[in-house]
Amino acid sequence: MPTISGLVLDSKTKGPIGGALVTAKRTTTTTTPDETTSYSDWTNDAGRFTIVVPPDQVSWQVQASTILGNSGLENVSDCHDVILCIKLDPSFQIEPFEGDKKCSSLITNRVYELELTGPSSDILDNVKGVEWHSRHAFITPIGKGVRASIEVDSPGEVVVEATVTLENDKAKEHPLKVPATPTTFFFNAAPLPDVTRVALQRASIRPAHERGLWTLIRANTRVIGFHHYHEFISRVLAHHPKDSAAAQFPTSGASERLQREHRELIPFGVGAYELLRTATELFLLLNCRVNTRRELHRGQLEEEQARLGRLTPTNLHELAKKFLGNNNYLQRVIDAAFPGEDKSDNVFADGVLVRNEPVLIELIWSYWHEEGMLAQSVNAISRRFQNQRSDTPRDPLAHFELDPLRPLNNILWGYVQDEYKRLTVPRRSQEYNHQYGLVLYGKANPVARAADPRSKFLESFHNLLHRASQFFKEDNDTTVIADGFPLLNALREVHLVLAQGAHNQFGDLPWTARVEMLIQEWIMARQETRDFLQSRVMVPYTEAWMPQVDTMKSIQGWTDVGVNHFRDLGTYGEQLLLSIRYGDWIDINDEDVAKNWARYWRPEIQSYLHSYRAVSGVDLTNPDSLDYTVPAVHLKRRLDAQARVR
């Protein structure tokens, strides 16, 4: 069906307006009932709307309306993107107060109050909340948000913005979000105290060109994370043709196969797993491609700008084409190995087959989730579902009632029947060994010799993490200039080791493993699984599947290390390796780039070091205990020690 899409903006601030009603009408002068029908949609938080219209060869008029004002009529055709501007009257203003008095002169290091004002008290009574934003000030909402406190520690101009949420009388579920007029305040320096304070600052370095790639990696991690995946699957499996929100969801109209399978498989029950797997693959395909539209929301944008120390584009599409569509590392490999030969992206054509669009997925994510017992937990449930007893003398799940799993039986049935299509533990273990020199120990993985193990990876990667921890200590000391060359050399070494393992199943097996483990996370996160295992609800977890995995580990007597540490190792390890793999480190001889890399990824590096110590007991920051032993060895030792205590 043709669509009319676009954006609704405030004509004064050019900010997006969420909760506006956009209506499309035919411009024809006839008065038949069908031709006078209007079509509408509500704008989302980004101000965007999509209206599905009949496939008529006519032009349309669209208009956006709110309780504060309307836009003009705009003539468009179908499949057209339009920008509508609304002059918000009355507009909201931001005024500073000190106590009950307005302030005309502001100074630093003093707390003031900001108040949102408007000419009508009735409109202010409809305010549900206010989001305050400022890059150079500390703002804390007071009450429901009409007032806020502000404090600035550096003199100069400070721009304060606010997004106002109003109760929408026409639709409670679509509150109106409008931007207040941005206000610039000038803060003078506070009077100097009797004692002058002197502070040393870190030496400045030039910005790194590679920062755009790092921004893309973090954005990609967010969009393929479990929260987005869970929402995606919920939309697919609970699809309803009258669901207006579903029309704006990425799956709508994106895959005829997905919609066909939904119609054919869901009524028969056991086919739901096939739909679940298809939807999971489509989820990764939609969110991992270079040409996918990537946008940073306000909170993410501010965090990214704080890391970079400069402005970052909200839409990352151009960055993706620049850093991934024409990747310098991949181009260097092709030019060195196949000089002068033609390149093609068609597997059936002559020349060098080039996949010049890398997928930002690393197999180390699957390795750490597997060590966290995600796959083993789902396998234990599937064996109990089939009434199979475990190999141990006493099956911990033998007396668990399966009744809570009954609503999930169509998914579990399909999961069990699809076992012959899934990757086996030895298959994954051999690829872990090939790419990273990591192995799995257990009954399901008999010892097998690898043809091409990557034995130097752990040594080089742990050396890099140790060098980074040393750099952080030196960088915190403002009396010295930290040396970045040891860090740069360590980055080159890891880059070369990763490149040596980038063949055989590289790219295909990580994709398949991610699809299967996302499905396993979804199964473990289900309410039925939670009721079956009676998980602890008081423990704070970041993702819904984690409590059930920790409960299964406790029942089975597996490792007592929380799965949140394994999740952090997988997520942060993947981001670090992607930034090293797809950076052109072999051609970089500037220590400032390595310093920028360490400073940008410092939260992820510190979290990885902490989680690795929690999981293995090895502190990689200690030069006397720098360890290159395979993590599975440490995990087995800790599990044996745990069994002896019991």
C-alpha cells in the first residue's frame, strides 16, 4: 500500500513534535463517501508519522493539529516525505529564579531555579512532565518538572532546552510533546576566594578520525540488544492488523515471507518456532546492515558527545557508509592479496568476491554467553520437556511440574524438532578455538585437535587490557604525559591476530550462533519459564532472561558466578574486538589515536577487567599475575573448588 510519511516540527525551534495528529485527505472535489474519507496517524517522539492511503492516482492534502496550534495544508502525492511546521501558540518560556525573585545576573557555583512559564495557567495545568537538557549545566527537576534547579561550574553562555509533555484530550495514549523555546543564560564567574586554587589539566591530543567507527559499534550494540529484540518479537508474534503502532514497526511491509508465515503457522501452534527463527534472522538483517537508518536519541547523543568531546550527527547513516561501506582495513587486504583484479559482490561472477559491508557481530559474544550457561539452561528445559532424565544420579528437574510451560509448548516443540539444524557444541568450540584460541570443557564437547588454533590471541588481548589499565593510571596523573606507544603496539598485535582467524566460517557461524542464542534468551525470559523455575525476583538484573539462567545454575550445581558478569564480558568484549578488527591499525603510527581509543572505550575496558576477575579470579591489572590461561581452565578449577565446599 502507498504511504505518506514525514516529520512534524515546531516552526520556531525546529524541534520535533510528538503526539500531533496528522490527517490526510484527498484534494478531489467529488463528494462520494469513499472519496471524502480521511486517514490519520499520530507522530512518535521523533516527530515522525506514516499514513497508509489507498492506491489511488490522486493527490493528497495533509495537516498536523495539536491543542496548541495547527500546521497549514500541504499538497503531497503518495509515497512522499513531507515536513509540516506548527507555530505553537502559546509557546513555553524558561525563566530563572533565586527564591521568589527573577534573576537578571547569574554567577557560577550557585543553585538557581528554572521555571517553565506560559501565558495560560490552564495549559500549564495540563503539563504531565518536562525533560530538561543542557550540555554545560547540572539540571535537576523539582516536583513533576515545571520547575528545576540549575547549577553551572564554568563561566560563559549556557543553553537550556526543555521538552514539555502535555495531556492530550483527543488521545490519552498519545501525549503531546513540544519543545520549549531554547533559552541562553550567561553565567559570570563567581568572586574569587581568598585562596586561589590551581589545577593541572590533562595534555590535549588531536581528535581521532576513527571515532565515527566507534560510535557506530556502540549504536549497533544497542539496536541488536535483547531489549530491542524482545520488543521486535513481541510485535511479530502478537501481530494484529488494527495495531496502529505496528504500522510504524520495521517489520511491517519489510518481509512478505514473515507475514505469510505468521498467517500460515500461528493457527497450527507448533509452527510458531519456525516463525520465531525467521523473525530473529530478519531482526539481525534489518539492524546490522550498513544502509540501516541509525539514529541517536537525546540521552544517547549527549553521552556520545561527552565521550567524543565534540558534536555527533544524530543520524549515523552517513557514518556507516563512510566507515563500513568503504572500510580501509578490508580495502588494504584486497589490494595486497589481489592487486589489479576485478571485484564483485556476486558469488556467481568472475573476479574477487568482496563483502564490503561487514556485519558488526563477534563470536566472542556467543562464547561468554555459552560459558554463562545460557545454552545449557535451555537444553536442560528441553530435555525435561521431552521427559528425558539427566546423566546425574539425581535429576534436579525430575520433580518440577511442567504445567507452567504448557503455554510455551508450541515453541519448545519446534525447538526440540529443530535440533538437527542447530550448531553443535563441538562445532562452536572449534570456531572459538580458531578465532580466539578459546575452548569449551564439558561432556558435550569431547577433546578434539584443532587444525588452526589461535593460541596467541589471549596473550595479545590480555596484554592490551593490561597496557590500557597502566595507561589509565598514568593518564589520571596530570603531572605526567602518558605514553601511548605501548598501547598502540598492543592494538596492532591484536589486530593482526584477529585478521589471521578471519577465514573459514568467519561471518557465517557468528551470525548463526547469535540467532540461536537470541532465541534461547527469549525462551528463558518468558513468563512460563520464570514460573517453572520460580526465579528470584528481588535480584536486580539488566535483562529479563538472566534470573532464570542463574536459577538453573543454582538448581544444577553449576558455577555460582552471576550471569550478568558473563553478559558484560560478551557485550564489552565484542565492542572492543570490533573496534580493533575493523580499524586500520597497521597503517597508524600516531600514539594519539591509541590514546583516543583507550579514553573512548575506558568504561567498557574497566567493566571487562572487573567481570573477568569476578568470573576467573584473575586480575589482569596486576603485572605480577598477568595470565594467558584459557578461561575454561579457571572456570573448571573454581567449579571443582565449589563442589568440594559443598
